[in-house]
Amino acid sequence: MDDRSEDRLRAALLIRAVETRLLSLYAEGRLNGTVHTCIGQEYSGIAVAEHLRPEDRVVSNHRCHGHFIARTGDAEGLIAELMGRPQGVCGGRGGSQHLHKDGFYSNGVQGGIAPVATGMAYELFRRGQDGIVVVFLGDGTLGEGVVYESFNLASKWSLPVLFVLENNRVAQSTPQRQTLAGGIDARAAAFGIATGSGVTWKPEALITAAGEAVARVRAGKGPFFLRIDTDRLNAHSKGDDDRPAAEVAKLRERDPLHAIRAAEPELYDRLEEEARLRVEKAVEAAEKVPEGGEDFEDADGWRGVSWSAAPGGEKARAVVRINQALADALKADERVSLFGEDLEDPYGGAFKATKGLSSAYPGRVRNTPISEAAIVGMANGAALAGGRPVVELMFGDFMALAADQWINHASKFGYMYGDSVAAPFVLRTPMGGRRGYGPTHSQSLEKHFLGLPGTRVLALNARFDPREFYKRVFASLDRPTLVLENKLLYGRPLDAPLPAGFSLEISDEAFPTIRLSPDAGADLTLFCWGDALDEAERAAARLFEEEEIFVEIICSTALYPFNAAPLAESVSRSGRLLTFEEGLSFSSLSAEAAAALAERGVLKQFSRLASARRPIPSSKVLEVRSLPDAAAIVARAKELLDA
Amino acid sequence: MPDAKPVRVPQETVNDERVRLVRWRVEEGAPVEPGAVLAEIETSKSVLEVTAGEGGFLRRAASEGDWVPVGGVFCYLTVHADDPVPAAEAGAKTEGPAFSRKARALLEKEGVDPAAFSGMGMVREEDVRRHLASASAKGVRREPLSARKRSENAALSGGGANALRSLAALRCSEEAYRRAVERAPAFEATPSGLILFEAARTLKEFPLFNAYYADGDAAYYDGVNVGFVVDGDRGLRVPVIHGADSKTEDETAREIQDLLLAYHEDELNVERLSGGTFTITDLSGEGVTRFDPLINAAQSAILGVAAPEGGSFELCLAFDHRLHEGRSAAAFLHVLKSRITARA
């Protein structure tokens, strides 16, 4: 056996020794959580890693130990990680499925890693940086649609990403024959992606095939799809293998390590013992440090603010200032790029927010296919690769399509990778109804995306200049940031006169709270965010004019993290809180704000106004009846004051 | 056929309630042919050209940069260059306080001048009632006006409830004023306090300027309560120094400072904002060299202090011509000026 083959064997035996020990540690109760082993599949990661360079990235899945060790060699960091120790590669936060070191990233949710890897490749390619991206997918993941969104984009944009499909013909317990229609390679080929294959029981040929695949991608020929047929010899996790013992036994016979052991028993035993000792030492070292050394901060964001008079509004519509803000960002920072549906000229975005930008910054503002999950997933990947992508989802309703990327990827990377990385990107999307677009294009869905640690959710309104707002977003961009725009907001002038008699102030927060105060003590505090401010203002004017009720409006721009202190201060003066939102109030920010005030003993009289408990109808009359407006605020405020 | 055809803002997108008039493409009063581009308007989606449906002379009804409601008139096309066009549509910005519906109804019923509330931002019915109560509680002495003044008023006012405003101005040496202030150290921080101090004394000599017009009568106030206009970050307010004619220089200066502090702390209460019988407004810091201030309700004059220009500045006295005339206003100003300059 030559030196290189011996190195590969050493790596394979290390991977197997690590996983075998992890299983026994679990059985001994010394390891928390689940373990997915790749016993039998070791040569897959080894074959690919051999051809990679330091600048390359590897993205992997729930069955990632082998890929990780093959790529980083850090068995000690892996073992400590699975044992929940602070010296683990992610400080014990990630565990088995969520590993990160250098350019290696794994995540446990199926499919979502494909656009993340594609986004990394996009950013490297776009900025002319060296390096390719490899993503390992299992054949079970072929059931995830986002994989195909990624194939499409990677191929269309000719990105340097190698899709490695580990085909072990079983998904957890379900055999492939029950779930897979059509061919595997044909899937990639359908997107114009070149394909190749190898098998782990023929390591030498596999290594050659992997080398050709890597070389092809590195040469700039676009993505490549490498299918590696392999055998999972153990259970999916632990004790969940229902395959007939005879079937698994047959697989063991073609295990490449089995063959090597037969051919070179002495070498095999020596290297196996070497690996065993190394693993044992790593376990001992890990256990020397206690688990759970981390200090948890659990601040609720409560902070008193000071106020200053708001500057006069710009003589422009909101959409013009958003457009200028995006141009500013493109101009100021090479890391910024824009992608989403219909952004390029001459169309310039469904609401024209990106008009002119693709002409002014060719190649940096791109139209994507209709692939919301991949758009946001690519933003995740591009951000991890050092970019500052700005993506647009045409309607806020489509956030649901990208929820996995927001919830299971964007919000997790920072913490679960030991705070060593983050995905700083901006996701812009318009919410809101009153346009007759009906049930799936009119919603205000922000509540579903609030409260995820590691993320930031902001909302624009017409009383704070969007250009300044976005300037602050980019200046402080250290995490995934969702900015809620609004269909009606786009056309609003920013210099509309204030309701007569009211004065406008902004807080000193980075994303300020807006306060619209009457010139005498308020009878009621009206809380809102986003473009709901417009109806709120109309209501405040009417409540004074018609009812002699003085309303103070508190409008937040930072929905998460949320600072309830400015609202509490107002309510403590007025004694009454009315919340107003266009979404459904069940478990919404209104409920959260009220809870925060109640916890501090500030809340006495309280009422909520929100969308009717039904989808938003398209009929004008029905839509008007479904969404609360100024008239509804007036009526509810009167009830609250009469109570 | 009307001689002025309105040209309205077309509905271009479903999203817009208003469009911005970006640029006129035709000069005011210039003739246009049918199909000519009149102006560019900006919708939320793009900038569009609006063309003339027919020919005529363009008469602008909006300015560049204005917001015009969709369906609203932004210009007229007239048959002749000098045909009359309708006045601008109502709805322009209104200055001054906002009145609730009930407050406005009471104002109209009682014939109170809305300007009485110029120091407030939002006026409720309750505020109007308080104002009426404080006006009626004040000690006033009514004397009928002369027959000459009555007939003059009838001729000029046409029955309106508002003052017949007029203005007299007198130049005063900047140097003399400066020296006068130097010799009155109490007013070092608020120099115009000296003018207030002397104006209060001048009012004792001219009681008619400490009175107001009421249904053909001159209603004289017993006390001299001088208000001064403050317009800073808390909005426009007129705090009042009650009994200003009997306060010493030190007392006057201290009270001005107390009131300014209360203004900045937003603690001016109704008592300190009401009961004024005469008002002073100082725009010298704004570089305004002459102006015509509005007279407060239930008063008949207001003194404006303008910014110096060429070594002197103007004392501008706006007065209600139903009680006063140019000559009496001039006499008032001369006495006030000599009181100030005599101190120099």
C-alpha cells in the first residue's frame, strides 16, 4: 500500500473509531443527544477532501462526522463537541449535526444546506475569489424541493459548487425504492449539470472520480453532480435500523475496510489501534473540562430612551428613498449585492425599489427564478462567505416559503457555530393589504418571524426616512435582518403634514421608536408598527377633532429585539393602551408588548385591534371589513375611554 | 363653455392617492397645442408626461414639487391669455392651533377670534370655555366709542368680527438701545425685557392700547398684563406677565426668565398663558427687519421688535383700527422709543 493509500486508511479508521466510540459513549450515558454515524461511508468524505484546498468550503448534513474529520482532521474538537464540552469546535452548542470549523459547516435540516452552499459559491465567484464549495447531500434529501431550486440557480449562474450525493439507498428507515421516482443523475442532468459517479467500495476509482469532479468545478465549468454509491452499515441514528440482518451483512462484506483488513491485516490492526488510542485520549481530555461553562445572558432589551424632535420628512416617496438607500449600499460596499425576483431593469422590482440599480451596478443586481427558499438560502451562504447580500421577496406572504432558511439556518448559525460566524444579510419584503390582492398576497406575517434569537426584524414607516433607516441597517449589519416594507408605504410621500396639533419625536435608539404626541396629556396610547402608522395618524386626528380624545402614538421600528420601555413610559402616563396591527393578533407583537407591560405592572386598560380572524378577502368591501382602519381605532378608543 | 378648462391629474397606478408635480414643461400663460406636454408628474412607479387634451393658454394651479391629488386640478387651459381662473383649491396648510369640532362650534357661537388660542396646539371645547370664563371674569370698564370711530368701523369691517388691522413702525437706534440695556443689568440675559418693561409703562399712558373692541365699545382692562411670544422647540406660546406696569426691573426680568424656563420644561400652565392685555413679539433674532404681527383676541395691539438694519431697528405696532389710528399708534411708539433711548 502506498503512502497516500495508507493516509486514507488512517483517516477512514479514525472516522470509524470516533463514531464507534461515540456510540459506546452514548450507551454509557456519557453523551447527550443523537448521533448519526457514517460507518461504511467513510471513503466518501475522504475522496473529496483529498482534492480540496484551504480556501474551499464544505457544507454538510446531519451525517457529517466523516466529512468533518476528512476535511479538518480535528477528531478531538469533534469528540469534545459531541460530549458538550466548551473546547468542542462549537463550544458544545452544535453537537453532532451542527459543526463548524474554518470553512466547514454542517446543519441538521435536510435540503436547506443546498442553497446555502450555492450562495457561498455565488459570493466567491462574484467577487473573483479562489475556492469552490462542496455540499454533501444524502439520497433521502432528493425529496426536498429546495435542492432543485439550488440545482437550477447553480447551473443558470454557472457557480463553482460540487453537489455530492451520497447514495446509501435508505432514508432513516425508509428504503429508496418506496420514495424515489425516476433517476438520480437524471435530476441533475435535467438542470444542465454535468454528472459523475463512484462507489465507496472501490476507493481508488472513487478518488479519481472525485478529483475529476473537483477539477472541473475549479476550472470554472459550473456546478458538478457527483453521485457516490455507498453503504450505511449502522442504523440511521441508534436502534432504528429495521433492515434485515442478512441484507446489512451482505453490505458489510463489501465494506472497503473489510477488504483492506483481509489484505493487510498487520497494517490495518496497527492503524486501528493508533486510532483507538487517539480517540480514547480525546475522550479523556474532553471529560476533564465540565460541561456548561457558558454564561447565559437573557436581557429582555428593556431600555429607557430619550427623545428629540424628528427631522422634517424628505420631499420624496418612500420607495424613492429605499431605492437611493440600496444604491448607497451598492456604491459604498463591494460586498453588497442584490438578488430576487424581477429586480433588474427595465422592470426594476414589482414595487420599483430596485429601479435603475441593475443598470448602474451591472452584475450586482440579479433576477432570480421564483425560488424563495433558495433566494434566502443563498443570502445565508453568501453572507457566510463574507458577502452582505440584500434579497427581496416580492410579497411578505412568500416568507413562508423561506421560513426554513430564516428559522433553521439564518437564526442559528451565529450561536450554534460558537459565535465564530454569522450571516449578515438583509431580507426586504413588503407586507400588508388594502390592495385587493386577496388571501395570499395581503398578509402581515411578521409575527411568525419574531422572537428568533440571532435575528433582527425591523419595520419601515413613512415618518422615518428609509434612506437613513437603511444606512443604519448596513452600518450595524451583523446578523440576518428582516426589513418589513409595505405595499402602501412605497407610494407614500415622506413629507406629509402631521395631524394638526401633534408633534413628532424620535427616540435615540438605533432603530428609533416614533412618538406622535398631542400638545396636552394623552388619554390613550396607540401602539403600532410599520405602515399601520398611517391609519393610526388618521385616527388620532379624528379622535381629537370628533371626540376631543388626545391620543399619543408609539410606533416601533425595531420589532425584534423589541424594547417595550418607550411604550411603557407612554402608557404609564396615559393609563390606556390600544394596540393596532394589520396582521392577526393571536400571539403577535401586540400581545408581546402588552405582556411586557403587564409584567412591569404598567398595563391597566388595554384593547387590541387586528385583522379579522379569517384570511384576507379580495373583494373590496370584504377586505375593508377585514382590516382595521382609522374608523375602527376611533370606535375602539371611545369604548376604551367609556369603560 | 367655460373659459378655463381644468386639467386633472390622471390615475396612472392603483397605488397612488397623490402624485408629485416634478416639472412644468410650459411657461405660465404660454399657448399650447393639443397633445403638447404640459408637465411631468411622478407616480410611485415612474415619472410621466401629462399632455394637453386640447389647446389653450396654460394657467398653473400648482408649483413644482407640490403634491397634487389624483383627479385634482393642476392647471387650467384658457381660451384667452387673461381669462380668469378659479382660485386655488382649499386645503392648503393652515397655521395655528387645531380645533376640535365642538371647540370650533363654540368659537363660532360666541364669536371668539381663533387667534386667542394662538399659543396652543390643540383646542378643546373646554379650553374655549375657560377662555370665555377668564375674559368675562376680568375687570373691564366699557365706554362707548366716538360716533366717528363707530361709523368708520361700520364702513371698514362690513360686520366682521375680526380686527381691522393696521401697522405703524418707528425706527429706533440700535446703539442707543444697546447702551440702554447696558445700563439695565437686570435685562442682560433678555434684552427685549427692557422693551417689555417700558411698554408696560407706556400702556399706562395710553390705556386705549390696553383695551379691546367689543360690539361697538372699547373694553378697557384694569390691569396691564403683557404677554410675550416664545416660539421654540415646544411650539408657539405666549406667557403673560401680570401687572407688568407695577413690577420692578428685577422682578420683570426674573419673571421673564421663570416663564422661559417653564416653557422649556413644558410646564406653562393655563394661568401663565392667559389674561394678556397686550403682547410683544420679538423677531430680531430671526433677521426680520419689518413685520406685521397678528393681534391676539381680546386685545387691540401687538408690538413687534424687528432686527436691526443699518444701525437701527423698527418697533412695529400692529393695531386694531376700530380703536386706534395711525396717529395714536405713532404717539404710542414715540413715547415708548423715548423711554428707551432716554436710558441710554
